[in-house]
Amino acid sequence: MSAPPAFSLMQPDYLARLGPLAPLLADPHVTEVMVVAGHDIYVEVEGRLLLTTITFESEQEALEVIQYIAQSVGRRIDAQSPICDARLPDGSRLHASIPPVAVDGPLLNIRKFVRGPLDMQDLIRLGSCSESAFGFLKACVMARANILVSGGTSSGKTTLLNVLSGYIPNDERIVTIEDAAELQLRQRHVARLESFPSSGEGTPEITLRDLVISSLRMRPDRLIVGEVRGPEALDMLQAMNTGHDGSMTTLHANKARDALARIETLVMMAGYDFVPKAIRSQIASAFNVVIHLERMRDGTRKVVQISEITGMDEDVISMQDIFRFTRTGMDAQGRVLGGFAAASLRPRILDRLTDLGLEMPPEIARVFPAQIDRAQ
């Protein structure tokens, strides 16, 4: 059977083939659509999950829609291959599972692509972070710090990575590596790599680790790994420790400290017999800054911690908080209240700006004044 034409969420001809999903995917306020057990349809609106009154008439109808979407992007989903992850042509992310792995019926998630990446001012307006904290992050990118962004699912990691990448100079060569290409870099000189699953018909799988290794032969000035989740963590650490300063990646973790432990676990998945202290030493020398995000109870996404890695204290990686968000309660509308506070210690990474002959961003200059000349 030949595949249907390329799928796009916003083209009326294809929306008509999606049954009850069509109006939800066309609604600009809906950021994600979720089908549960081939019947219930949930949406995310402004960070909150809502059960809609829309349903499929039958499990078979849900299955046919899922198969249509998968086929439209050249993917297969059936009883022999019941899980499908794909990037739709408009940038939206698809995940689908059907029986036998989906016990109660077909499951579908479509995270819609948001056209036009947000910038720093957008996130400040949304309360995701303070102006001074973003000034510090801007300084980190300018100073070629290696940055780890951590957080839970749908906490805003990729959005923040997009914002941070906007501070990379236009004269640098950027190589991006992703499972599903979501990054929206504004620079012109960007080489984008995306992993590819085996087709089951002789086509080999191209893993993130394959791409990280390949990227090092592409003369990157900056390496951006959309999300590290396996043994590619080892190759990424080696790249960061061998001259590829200014690299960035994201990671699923519950806390900033947990993110470092998870990197250690992922490195061990590479299959080498490393001493834990040696791995931690590599992590401490590779990363300069860890940014942790959380999705709050009210659906908002916030940067809750920005920490600088300062080295090793015996067997433990040393960190110091630079900014932290502290919750103070909830208002009458159920919105999380709180504020961002800066540490009293001046971050070491800021000294790199002076070494590189760069001016400190004004958003941070008043928070961390220039270092006093020790010779005076």
C-alpha cells in the first residue's frame, strides 16, 4: 500500500482525515493532544490538562487515524511494530502505541510545533525566570560555558535551549543532534542531525551516539545535543573535555544534583569499566552550569535553580547556587507565587568574559559587579 501524501497539521485536506482530532489540532490554544485507550481525548491548554467532550466513535477509528498519520511520514505501526515515534513535517512530535503494548487501546500524543521560537523577554513575561537570571545565562553562552539543562517531562527544557542558542554568535558553526528535530535556531550556519530507527527491512538504526561521534568530524564550534538519554553521554563528555566549549544539552531529572548522577549512570551504559570517581571528575570538568526547570502545579514552567559546578570535593562534584526560585504560596486563582534570588558569591564563569574581551550583559552587571583587581 502506498503512503499517503506528506502530513501537515494545518492543511485542511489532511485535517479532514483526522476525524475528531481535527478541530483540536487546528486550535492555536492547544499545545498537545492526547488520546487514551482509543476513546478519551485530552488536550493541554496553557500548561493544564483538560478532558474534552470529543471522542472517537470506536477503537478502530482511533487506530485508523494513528496508522494514517504514521504512514504519512513513512513510519509503520501495527501489531508487529506497535510503537511509533516520529517528527511530523511541520515539526510536531508524534508518539503512538497500539495493542498489544497499549493494554486498554490505542494511545496517541501529538505535541504541536510552535512557530516562531520564544525569546528571553517572552519567558520573563511568562514568569519563567527573572531578567537578571537570564542575563547570567546570556553571559554563560557568551563565555562559552558548557550548559546542562535538566527537568521533568514538558518542563520547558527545549524551549530554554532554543532561547540560549539565540546568544551564539552568527559566525560560529553549530551542529545539533536530536532524536526528533525540535530546535529552532536562528543562525544560518547550522548542521542538523536527527537519529533514525531501523525500518525492520534492512535499514540500519542511526543512534544518537552514532551522530555525536559523527559530529566531531564536522568541525563544530558549538555542539548541541537536544537530549542525552543513553551511552552517547560518554562521547558528549569527551567532546566537551577536548576543546568543544560552549556546548549544551538537556536531560530528564528531578533535581539539578540528580542530573549529574544521571549523567554518570548514562556514561556507564557505554559498557566500559569506569571508576565512579573518574566519571564524576570528567563531568565536573565538562559542565560549567546546570539549569533546572520544573512544571508547577498551575501549569507554568519555571527555572527553579541555576548552579555553577566548581570542581570536586573528594568523590563529590561541588556545586554552588547562582539563582534559585523560592515558592511562597498560591494566589486566589491557583497561581504559584514566589521569587528569584541571586547568591552573594560571584560566579567564576563570569571571569571568562574578561578573558575573552567581552562586556558583561547589563542585566547581570548590577547583580555581580566586576571582579576587583587582586593586585590592588
